[in-house]
Amino acid sequence: MFKPLIATVFVAALLPLSARASDLDCHYELKSDIRIDGDAVELRGDDGTWRLDGDRLRHDGQDVNLNARQHAAVDEYRRGVLQLVPAVNDIALDAGMLGIEAMTMSFAALTDDPDDLRKYQKRAEKLGAKVHERYAGRTMLQGSLAGGLYDDALDAEIDAMAEQAAADMAGNITSLVFSAIFHPGRIEARADSVERLVEQRIEPKADALEARARPLCAQTAHLDSLESVIGIDAIDVDDHDHDHDHDHDDHHHHHGFSFSF
């Protein structure tokens, strides 16, 4: 009874956000780790290490001869990556913290105690500030957009917050279980309350994240087009329509990155 009951409330909390997932949906695969080094950009993958410094390109420490068009493309690509990497990581961090906020809000809604809601919101805000302070957003790694974002201390703090929330809720959950047995309509009303709370407090923030993320799809596609001029291959954009090439899209879901809000 316990798990289905919790699931009912969490589905109600997340449904308004998941229903909007198709509003912004673009996918790309990183074939190299991207690292920002001052004003330079390094790409490290199976084909070696590329370094873009100004309009110059080096491969495994050796200068690459370029024509005028390629020099211009290198500089444009470098400047684009300098803008893209921090923006992508900021959005990834904010989206992750928004998920934590939705979780803690759902926990607090189960207890039906405004003081619990304020307490969990403050803890989530402090945790978010620590994440942004510790992570500078200078890298993007193959295989995981958020790879390496959270250190052991932050992981432990997130776990502690979830465990504390569960402990705080223990008595309320017991009461809620018995209430659901004898008054099944009450759990539905509580789920509706959680959904309204998420709509009021989480959806506006999700809308703002979507607005920030939308331009990144076009920026990433432009960088991909510059790579063919330069002669590198660090970013692979999936521009196929989902309905026309579902299998290809599944490949990128598994191996690449996805913006969905």
C-alpha cells in the first residue's frame, strides 16, 4: 500500500511538467569531451586532442594548416562553445534543482504542513546555491551531460535531505495509509492539491528554463555545421523527425543528450 500511495501523489506532482515535454525536444551526441581553458577550447576524443585558440587549431600538439575560411570558422566555433558550455550546464543544474524542489514540495504536501513546506524549500535553495558555487560549468563530457557535477559531499547532502524528509513524514504516511483505506477519496484530493501546488510554483520556473534552453538547440546545430568546415567531429546533432526516424532517435536518446521541458 505504501509505495502505490506515494506514487499516486508523485505522479500528480510531475504530470503537469511531463505533459509539456514535447514543447522543447532536441537531441545531440558528444563524441568528445569539451573543456574550456581560459579563452581556448579543447576537444578530447577517440581522434585525439584538438585545441582551438583564437582562430588557430592544433591537433595533438601540432598546428593544423587552415585556409582563411577555416580560420574564421575555428574562431566562430570557439566563441560559440565558450557561450554554449556554461549555458548548458547552468540549465542542467537548474533543472536538476527544480526536480529536487518538486520532490521536496511533494513531501511537504503529504504532511499538509506549511512549516514543512517552507523548511524543505529553504534546504533545496541552499543546496542549489552550493551546487552552483562548486561547479564552474567549464566542461561537457561524453555520455553524461551532468557527469561529475556532484561531488561526494553534495551527494551525501542530497541523500540526507531525502532521508530527513522521509523520517519527518513517517507518522503522516501511516495516517495517510489508513485514511486511503477507509476514505479513498481523500488521497485523490491530496493528489489534486499537490498538482495545483506544482502548477503554481514549479511550472513558471520550468517555463523560464524552457525559454533559456530553446536557443541552445539552434546554437548547437550551428556548431555542428561549422565542424564540417573545420574538419573536426565533436558534436552530432539529431535533426530527424521523431515520427520519421524513430529508431535513429532512440539511438541518440541512449548515447547522447536531450533537452526536454
